[in-house]
Amino acid sequence: MLLLYHSHTHLNARTFIVKLKIEGEKMIGAVVFVIAFVLFTVISLVIDLPPGFWVVEELIPDIQGTEYASLVIGIINGVIYGVVIWIIYSLVKMVYDRRKGEKQLVIEAELKK
């Protein structure tokens, strides 16, 4: 976010808050991915879930039975399920935003001398 100030121009607090909300909306997808990644990684440490279990079984059979197997399965599941949930979230948000209509941003500025 880039804010330009002239020596006689000051932006009020409401304008600054609006800009922060717009910048924050772009990062919600990343937060959704991180939450899904952590959730499915932790769940996969306890329960061997597909597709991580299948990937390790087919592509990395040497790691099965070691202490790292559940960690590798958890990370693979976290990435796969995190990406799937992020894509679903992005598609639902896109449809919701289109139905809601275009957003109008009103920026107010006060000129103080």
C-alpha cells in the first residue's frame, strides 16, 4: 500500500481504515491455506489419511516404518488438502463477490491549512 502525502494534505482515519481493509482481503486465502495445512498435518500425524499415505506407499517405500513416515504423510496431506480447500474458498468467494456486485470505494480527504 502506498500513501502519498502533500505538506498541506492529511488523510483522515476513515480513509486509512478503508485501505487497510482492502489490503487485508487479499491475504484471507493465504490464511485459509495455512489453517487447512496445519489442521490436516496434525490430523495426519495421528491417522494415516489418503492421499499422503498412498504417495508414500507408492513413491517413497523406503520411508515406511521409520519415525519420519508420519511426518512426511502429514506434510503431503497438509499441502494437498490445503490447496484443495484454498481453491474451493477462492471459487466460492469469487462467485459471492460477483453476485454481490461491484464494490465502490469512496476515499475522503481533508485539506488542512
